[in-house]
Amino acid sequence: MTLLFLGSIGITEILVLLLIVLLIFGAKKIPELMKSFGKGVKSFKEGINGIEEDINAASDSKKDSAREEEKKQ
């Protein structure tokens, strides 16, 4: 597996990172952390989709007003 900022990492490095996370947060906190991380990702995706919808709506309204302007002429 290759990540841009980490270079090439293997199974050993992944296991060491997981062990460090387990030691820092404890086994009981990890499910809570993952749940809150999932909620954060979901909220971020919804925000991005909302922005895309706003951009598309603005683009559509500009096209509609341009068509109306052409019809008047």
C-alpha cells in the first residue's frame, strides 16, 4: 500500500499504528470514535451535496433567465 505522505507502508506498520491507537484510546473508546468519525464523514458528504445542488440551481436559473431574455428580443 502506498500513501502520498507516508511512502510505502506494510502490514507491520499498520499493526503498530493500530496498537498505538488501542493503547491511547482504550478498547472501549474506539467504537465511539469510529461512530463519531462516521457521522462526521456523513455530515461532510451531505454538506458537499448541498453545495453542488446550490451551484446547479444557480446555473439552471441563469440559463432560464438567459432564455427568457432571448425570447423578449
